[in-house]
Amino acid sequence: MPTSAVSLTTALELPHGPAWPNRWTLAPLTNKQSHADGTLSADEHEWLVARARGGFGLVMTAAAYVSPEGQAWQGQLGISDTRHEEGLRRLADAIRDAGAVSSVQLHHGGMRADSTVTGMATVAPWADPDRGVEELSTSDVKRVIDDFVAAAVRAERTGFDGVEIHGAHGYVLCQFLDTRKNHRTDEFGGSLENRSRALREVLTGIRAATGPDFQVGVRVSPEGYGMQVDDATTLVEQLLASGEADYVDLSLWDVAKAPRNTELDGLLIDRFMDLPRHGTALGVAGKILSAKDATRCLERGADFVTVGTAAIIHHDLPQRVAADPDFVSDPQPFNRERLEAEHLGAAFIDYLADGWDDFVA
């Protein structure tokens, strides 16, 4: 098992763009605070900038839809249109002024898009007539790839330091990776090389269309959603070696969990930590709730940690951990007043109350 001499407060140099001031990344958390047209609200602006003030090295937006038909929920941030640019520009400026590096997570819901919100047909790598899902044609796939690239260019134009490609959690790029259901006969289906082609072409396209100081990350689910650990390991190995990704973020759900495949020994995190990095950073996310959780991830070989739940209840989590090496995030649930004090707006709190039984008291 790898061990790391770096600490959570050590700056992280990446192949492109500014160094992160530390190893803390704010997870791209769904918060449903954007306006109906995908423009940034004051509440969402404050939620993110507060985390930059609180010491997170990289502050990332929630998943932002790159195509109108890819919007997956009401209140989702958009980056598909010029109308989104003014709010994005203000946000990028404010995050930078607060001392953090900024990023937009680029997203398309695919089969998980909500046609009642978009008013458009739901499209995915394969058709599902019972759910009203239409199959993307080969030319449509290439158009979606172009939409990801155009969104990255928009992020760069509005002042963001980088973007993260959302290739996880069963959204469209992850759907292409699904061995169970992606039986396309074009170059985007079948073998792992073909199933990962859409994701890899998004990465290649963004790198070619943006400047040398623009950072590009990729989020991947290392198991589930029709992906086996062996295929995920091969994919991550390719992304690390590509020379195009600045970092890969593994969404483990729990950094202390074993693989679902009981024939595999050890922890899921350990299946990836020995992979050659080629200068690309490798991070992990999943139930990092204490200083010791985060430090253990670095000790096992991760270059950075991505935090969700603990960042909701502690906007200044990195500063608290720096002051107390035994710091543990407060346990759930929390009353609304406490969440408001951590710079969550009413829509975000309502979302947490509706989606999790134990989050809002």
C-alpha cells in the first residue's frame, strides 16, 4: 500500500493551470438553487464562495448541463447558453478573489434527464420505449461531444480555471460505459475502447479547444452502473496516461468500502492507487467525514480528497482540520437554522430534507 509524505495543506501542482493551495476539493454537489433558466442565483453563488473563503483548494460547481435536453432536475445550473455567462463570470471572479481555484462540472443527464423540465425528448446511448427514451444517432453522439467542448470553452471564457467532465453516476458518458445495455454497433458501443470513446473524445476535444493554462479533470465511478472494476481500472489507467487530464476523481461512495465483487481482496480504493500517474493527479471521494479520514486517503496514495457531506455542514472544513488534527464533522441531522448559517439557501435545504431522511431535523 502506498504511503504519502504530503499533508492536506500541501499545495498540488497540476500539468495545466494554477496550483491548488491544498488537497481539499469541494464535491460537485447537487443543490437545486439555480434559476429556472439555468442561470446562477444569489444563494448558489454564496454557497460556493463561502467554501472558497473556508479554505477549499478547488471549488467546483454542481453538475451544469451542457445541452438543453441534458438537464436532469429543476434548479440545475446551466452552461449551455450565453445567458448563463454573466453569473458564471461573477462566480469565477469571486472564487478566485477568495483564494481558491475554480471549476465547473460539465454534465448531460442522458437517460436521467427530465423531459418534464426540458420539454424535449430524453436521449441516451440506447432506446427505452417504456420510459420514452430515444437512442442517440451517431451524429447526435458527436453533437453531444461538441456540446461538452463548447461548454468548456464557455467556462474558460467566463474566467474559470478549469472544468470537470462528469463521467460517473449513471449520466450520459457513464451510460456509454455500461456493459449491460450499451450494445451499439457503431464506434460508441461494444468493446471498452468503443464504450469509453465518447468520454475520451470529450476530453481530447476540450484539451484541443482550450488554452494551455486551463485545467481539465474527469470524474469516474469505479464500479456499478454497468461497469466492472477491471474495466474501470483500465479506463482510469488510460486517462492517467493520456497527457490530457490534469486529474481523475474516483467517486467511491465510501473510501473505506470493499469492492462489490467479493472475489476481490482489500478495499476498492487500493485497486487504483498503484496505477502509474504520468503527472496526472488522482483523487477520491466518499464519506470523508474527519481529518483522519482525509489523511488516510493521502496515506493510501490519493493526491487529493473530494468532500461532500462534511462540506455542507462545515463551510470552513479545511480550516477546522488544519487547526485540529482530530476534527470530526458534526453528526446528522441538522436544523434549518444551522444549515442557513453554513450558507445554504432554502431550495438546497428543501432538497436535502426531501432526499435524505436523516439530514434535516
